[in-house]
Amino acid sequence: MFTAINTKFAQTTLAIAATVVVGIAIASAPASAKGGRQVQTQDYKFKKAMHGYEGHASGGYYCSYIRIPKRVCRGSYCKVRGWTLRQECR
């Protein structure tokens, strides 16, 4: 009876230790190895301000965008000469 309890304790301890080791290995792996998604960024250049797609896309990604003005300055005078639309999907 004493050996059965020691064996059960040893098996439980071994199972917990193995679970902890696997958990640490997964937590320290890079996102691509975990099956996680990477941020995808794409820039588009336009002469006027445009809107991009914001919402859920295929593959479970969520996309959003920002509009960045391209300014040309001469002294203290600046004028917008174009726009960059930056789309990010996570």
C-alpha cells in the first residue's frame, strides 16, 4: 500500500513537471511558432485622402487604417502634396 501511494505521488509530480516544462517552452517560442498571427502592414500612396477597409477580413484578421499627409514645407508655409494610406491587419 505504501508503494502504491509513492508511485501515485511520483506520477502526479512527473505529470505536473512535464506540464510546466511544456508551458514554459510554448510561452518562450516566437509568435510564428505558436501559430499566432503577425501584423501585416501595407502602404498605399494617393494624391487625395482615401479611406481604407476597417473591420474583419478573411483569416480572422482585423484591419484598420490611418491616413498620413505628405507635407511639403517652404519656410513656415506647408502644403499637403499627397497622402499615404497605411493599412494594418492583426
